[in-house]
Amino acid sequence: MLQSPLRYLYLLLLLLILLPFSSCLSLLKPRRAFAAYAPATGPNYALDSCWAALPTRRDSADAVPYESGLRDEQATAKADVFFIHPTTYYRPASWNADLSEDKLNRFTDKSTIRHQASVFNAAGRIYAPRYRQATLYSFFDEQTPSGQAALDLAYVDLKAAFRYYLVHYNQGRPIIIAGHSQGTAHATRLLHDFFDRDPKLRRRLVAAYLIGFKVKPNEYQTIRPCADSLATGCFVAYNSVATGNDFPPFHPFAVTNPLTWTLDTLTAPATLNRGGVSMDFKRIDPQVTDAKIHQGLLWITPPKPGGYPRFLLPGRPELRHSFHIADYSLFYMNIRENAKARVRAWQLGRR
């Protein structure tokens, strides 16, 4: 049986599939405008409790899949990873999450920190801040300023977290920036505000894994999509969907093939897939899927093993069978090995 956080996630996905889009959104929309809510107390990043992951304690980012033979290598890692988790707050009670909600924090840790942030625990020390994340509806609020205001408030927290990290934790070490979905939206802004404008800090950027959101190839003045598996100071981006689907609004966005780490449109066969990790985190599935870049999307063959959920993206009937939730898990081993390889390439480039 699935653990309770994952049962909740699957229930949400079921609603997104079965209910009409307008009905689904009405369940997720906060009842009042953003300005009518008093935001929850903001985080104090001097407190360990305001971090979902820190390398100095036991947490979900230390996890490795059961009986995988992998191990947490943060104690000896030469780089840092600043990871921003995706949306785990879906309720309409307010526009932004309250960091004092223990149930939500446990959900975040057992789902996204364990299944996504852990992919980097062989490459760097993982720092994952908690933040007043915007509720899921914020991304669909096109009629009022409330959704963007909620996202802006979330980014205020993350900007403060990154500043605290730089002053108190980094100590001049190389940095990987990583996120997914809402986390990637905020990570994209962090690169603008810190790395694109600061050559000294930019020299410490190993790479940014900007997965599960919209990033243009020319998003930055100085940071480009990674051209190969060992490029540094660059970014990786992709959104996974079943082969055969198209969505014109995504055509302009950057895509990296996570099986070859190149930008070409050749199909990378499943034999290059070092292993996906199922949602129960209990197995590694070698050769779970192939990958091909197609007009702003990453086409994949739907995997035969269970545990890699897909769904009809709400409000986007043209884009069927998104594997958004499985963006990391489908390519878990490839990302894990690539992050470690890029850190080594960064170190060699600085000698």
C-alpha cells in the first residue's frame, strides 16, 4: 500500500483526470484574493527547522532506493546542491503554505525531497529550504494578480534562503542549483538575480537542473543550455511527455536529452537509460524509457513497469499524458551520475 503522502498525491491526480477542468480548478482556488489573507510567518533560515534538507543531519535527502547499492556521499562531497522542491501544497485554504504545518512538511520530505533531491546526494551537500510555496492554483490564475503575488511571496523566501546559504554555508564551494516545477520557476529567477549578474559567483556554478518548467534557450545573458554531459556553468531543462504529443506554446523552450545530455533531436534508446526509480522508491528499473527532443518537449515511450504516473495536464487538452511528476524518477540514475561527473569536470577546469 502507498504511504499516505503518496495516496494523497494519487487522489489529486485522479481528480485532475476525471473532473472537468473548470470543476477541478474550482476545488483548488482560494476563496478570497491574495490581499485578503494575512501571510503566514516567514522562515528564519538560521533555524534548522526551516530547511527540508541539510547535510549536517539525517533527512529525506540522504535516502537511496532500497537494495540499490547506492549510498549517501554528502560527507565527502566537494560541491553543494541548492535544491528547491516543487509544489506540495494544493489546498485552497490560502494562497501560500504555512511553514508550521507539520503534515505538509512531512509530505514534502517523503515525496519530493526523497524522490528528487536525493538524486544529488552523490554529487554534493544538499541544502533544501522550506518556503511559503504558492498553492497549485497560482499557476492557473490568469484573471487576477493573486497567483503571481503568491509566487512572488514564495520567491522572497527563497531569495532570503539563498543569501543565508551563501553567507553561512557555502564557503566558496562549487554549486549545483536544482529544482522541479514550482521549484524550477524560482530557481530560474535565482539564476537571473545572482549568477547572471555576478561573474565571480557564476564561476562557481557547476550546472543548474531546471526541470519541469519553461526555460528559454536565451533565458540568460551569460548562461546557456548545457551542450554535452560535462559542460559546466550551464543549465539543463526538459518536460517529459508521451511520444506523439505536441503543444505549440512549448516550442520555444529549451530541452536537454537526459540520456545523452545533448541538444539534438536524435532518439536516445532506452539502452542508455541507467535506471529509473519507481514512486515507491523500492527498485531501480534499467532501460525504463527512451528519450527524444521534440519541439520544446521531451518525448518518451511510456514505461511498462508501474510507478511512473502520468496524467492529462489540467487545462491543456493538447498536451496529453504528461509525465511531469516522473521527470526526475524516469532518469534518476542518469541524473545522479551526470551531476557527479559535472562536479569532477568543474574541478578539473579550475586546476
